[in-house]
Amino acid sequence: MAELRYAFYTGCSAKGVAPELYNSTKLVAEKLGMELIELEAATCCGAGAVQEKDEFLALTINARNIALAEELGLDLLTICNTCTVMLRETKFKLDNDPELKEAVNEVLREAGLEYKGTSEITHFLWEVIDGVGLDRIREMVVKPLSEFKIAPFYGCHIIRPQYLIGYEDPDNPKSIEMLIEALGGKATDHEARLACCGFHSFWSAEEKVTLKLTALDAESAKEEKADFMVTPCPLCHTQLDAMQPEAESRIGVKIGMPVLHLPQMIGLALGIPPKELGLDKHVVSTEEILSKV
Amino acid sequence: MEKFKLKVFRYDPTKDPEPYYKTYELPIEKGMTVLSALFKAKEEQDPSISFRYNCRAAICGSCAMRINGHATLACKVQITHLLEKYNTDTIVVEPIGNVKPLKDLIYDMDWLVDKLKKVKPWFIPKEPPPPDGKEYRQDPYDHHKIDFASDCILCASCMSDCNALKVNKDYLGPMVLAKAYRFAADSRDGAKRDRLEAVLKDLNLEWCVRCWECTTRCPKEVQPYENIIRLRIMAAEEGYKTPGEIHAEIFEKDIYKRGLLNEMLLPMRQEGVIGAVKRAPFGIRMMLKGKVNFADFLGGHKVKRIEEVRKIYEKAKEKKKYVKIKLPQIMGVVYEDKRKNRKRANFTEKLNETANK
Ligand code: SF4
Ligand code: SF4
Ligand code: FES
């Protein structure tokens, strides 16, 4: 088996509003035999916000983040869709433009660093599937999720755009469905499977756009009678779970759709106690899920 | 000969109370596009199917449709590829999304034209043409800035699948914003300020949710979302203090001060005291769930090697104005994970395996 060691890039959310993501990732990784070396010196990826103000700064900061993984000689593993696409964007641009790479390195050298382009950027979901492998996962399941209908919510930045992601067909991705099946659960084919949670226009268009999208997404999972939604992205999670009450008031309908982080779902099937996975930390109650585990 | 099903959205408002779908069985022919399949169905089975087309070569932009849920040019995609891609025997053809269907696959275009007019999609020269009778000139980098955006064929595939437009039809949308960028960024254009005003009306430019659907759908290489980013950079440079700009400033400051974003203090800094009050229920909810890190209210912890971060930050800010960042070429590019021996998931195959188990 290939060595499953990664430079672990947590991102801001897992260190801020989603501690349960951080904790469940560590627990599940350990069970699956993945070694995560945390990049404690890494900064925020800019989340698209810095990119829309000062592109060069965003590229430089992320080149530094990747260089930290290169120092360890490891690939960089994220647990957030937006971190993935922002770091990949930096890598793609620097690897394809020697002049730009040199300009960024001139800045990094001032601090004794260099971006070489030797580390890949990968996401926890992909490493679970390709690194650990679904067959191995199947063997490790002790509490199959057979009681559950689960609504996969990919989140934009783990499928689009293809020139930065390319892991699977953005029009018809299947990775989360396959994982759900390996864990013994049943995936729903709901309308909002590939839709957007609305997170990124929250501060400018909360009422006009964001909350309407959030509500549509959660409702769509409910229509298919899903027991819960699952997402590989903490920003989608914040939007769909913590902001679900706001989304409900926006459309005047009660939804009450629980949302799990990807590692929490895996953890349940691997028999990790729900409390350790932080299932009590969600805004939309997960009690019904707990009663079925 | 092997056959496939072409399931077509049908609607004639003069006689149908509701739209419906009609399915045509056709032989699978090598190289057959969805547009040629539609022709075949029309010629051999049902002359009443209506759709727009012209060039049949992905140039004119007339034939955009939603095919198996995603907008694209019907003359550009092949039946055999689609059947394999969706692992199906049925191709579903609908009008593009976010528009009013007029008849079958034909939709109302006035809506798009009205939106386009708002950004004055024509060149407004800064100065009279050069006296020597030559054309307006431009240096290569200035040309590069608008090169991709100029390739738009107004097919509206991006408008069809835009997430922000899906829930708010007042959004200008990617096609229109890309067009606004194409002229605002033109070094010879004299109406940059007006164009920015037009896209910033009701903060329209910032309704974009960064879903990247537009760039993914575009059959050319326009990269509408990437152009939207550039419009926003332009607005910031012109001194517009929008919520997006304030948000970006908070991110920059936090990267400098502590490395990571302080999410707990964000509402207060973004919207002031009013914001903090408005967001109080959210904050309390997060606290009750034990999601809040109390240290964050006092500024929070710093990442390691923060001095290094600050040095890099300062240098990057100094160097910024000398760097010419190019838009990447993305036509047909699928990101390639360069790790050797990287296992590639063949999902169709694996799914079938799972199904058989
Ligand atoms: S990135 Fe923005 S403009 Fe493009 S499709 Fe998404 S919301 Fe629409
Ligand atoms: S930007 Fe691309 S998808 Fe949108 S209208 Fe233009 S050519 Fe079509
Ligand atoms: S017919 Fe002209 S683009 Fe398809």
C-alpha cells in the first residue's frame, strides 16, 4: 500500500466555526491509516475574496502555503472545496507561467522560501477514494449506513472548473455516491446535487441570492426524503446547517434538514461514537440520525 | 443498428396548456451531433419540432440548449460521447435555463438583449482615431486582457446554468458582465467609470456566488467568472467601497495580523454595530453549540512563522504593480494531477461493479 502521508492544510473554517470538521477528520484519518502532518504555519487561502482585490498577493500567499508542503516533501491535503480550488489556481498559474512563478519566487526568497511546483493539491474525499480505496473502506465498515438515505451535496469547487479540478466529470460526478454505497448507505439523486450553497455572496446578496439558494438546496434533499445531506466543504456546511434557520425564514418554510461533514459520515460507519465526531455541534438537530445509528 | 432515445421538451403555448416531453428513437450514428439528431427527428418523424440553429459549427451561438441538464451548443456535442458520459440510452434536450420558452427549444431573447443594453456593449472611444488614418493601437498585454472576453458568441449557455440567476432574474449574469468587462478593460475605451457604475447598481456585480458554472459551460474560452473577478479588481482600484471590497480588506488584514481569518469578529467588522446586532442570533446559536472559539473574540491565535507571512505580504504589495498576470488558456484543459502512479477513478466502471455486487 502506498504511504498515506499528507501535509494537512486545515483552512480557516475547521479552525474557526467548524471545529467538529477538524476533529472528525483527524479521527477518521487515523482509523483509515492516513497520516496528517498539520501545516501550522499555513495561512488563509484568500477564499476568493483576496483574489478579487489583489491577485498577486493571493498567488504569493498560496505559493507560500504550497511551499510549506514542499518543505516536507508531501502532497498538500485540504478539507475545504474553496481552499482546494484557490490553491490549485495558484499552482496552475505558476506552473504554466515561468515569468509569474519567478516574480512570486522573488518575493518568497526574501523570506528564505521557494515555490518549486513539486507538491500536488488534493482533497480528503479524493484520498479516501484513491489513497485508502473503496474496497478497504468496505472491509472496515462496522456500522453500515443501511438505514439512511443520504443526499450528496458536492459544493461547486470540488467539481468546477475543470481546468483546476478535473478529478471527475463536473456534469456527472459520482465520487460521493460511490463512497456512500461503500459505507452501506443509499444516495439520493436530488435536484440540487451539483448546485451552489450561496455562501460566497452572503455579504452582498444575502436576501437576494444566498439564502434562496440555501433554501432550495435543503428543500431539494427533503423532497427526496433524505435523512441528511453530506458535504465535503465546510463553507457549504456553514451555509446549509448554521444558516438554515435564516434560509427557512427567507422562504417562510420549515425545512429541518440535518447536514453532515464528509468525515462525520465516514466516522459513523466506522463505528466512531457520534459525540466524538461532533454530531451534537450542528445547528439542525441530528438526533433522528443518532437514533438510527 | 443500435438505437438511442432523444427526449425533447415540447411546448406550443397556442395549444399546449403545459410543456411535455416527447421521445424519438433514432439510430446511433458515428459523429452525429445533438443538432443533427434533432434534424433527423424533424425530417423523419415529426416536422413540428422547433429549434434555432445557423452555422452548425459552434460559431454563431444560436443552438444553445440544455442537454442532460447542462447547457451547451447542440452542434458541438456528439451523441456517442453523451451516451457514454451519462451512462444512459437517453439524451434529454430542453431549452436553456433561466429563460422564458416560446416554442419547444426556442426561448425569448429580448430578456438577454435588455440586460446587455444596460452595460452599453459597444466601443466608446477615449479619443479620436490616430490622425494618420490608422486604427487605434494597443500594446500586447492590454490586448491580452480583453482577448478571451472578445470571443463571446452570445450563446447564453452561461446564463442558463448560472446559480445566482437561478434565484434572482435581476442579476445581470455572466454573459453581460463578461461583456461589460470586455469594454471596461479595453485600453482604448473611454467609458470605464460608466460601465462600472452600471454593473455596481444594486451591487449587481457582487451577487455572483463564485460557482464557476459559467466558465464550465462556455463553449468558447471567454471565462466569464474570471472576467467578473477582474471587474471587481477594477472596481476596487477605482475606489468603490462595496461589501465585497470591505470583505476582501478584512481577509487581507487577518492574513497579515494572524494568518487565518477571524470568523467570530467578521460580522462586526463587516457591517459595524448594526451588523453585530443583526447577526447576534447566529452568534448565540454557534456559542450554544460549542462551535465558537472564545479566544477568537480577543483576536485569536496566530499561525506559526507569522513574521515570515508579514514580510511576504509587504513585499508582494510592493511588487504587485510590476507584475503582469495573464489569464490562462483553458480551452479543453482538464487539470492533471501530476503524481506518478496516481490512481485514476473510472467512475462508470466502478459504479457498474458496485451495482453488480
Ligand atoms: S460564477 Fe457567478 S456569474 Fe458565473 S455562473 Fe456562478 S454565480 Fe453566475
Ligand atoms: S460567455 Fe461563453 S457561454 Fe456565455 S454567452 Fe458568451 S460564449 Fe456563450
Ligand atoms: S448552430 Fe451555430 S453554434 Fe450551433
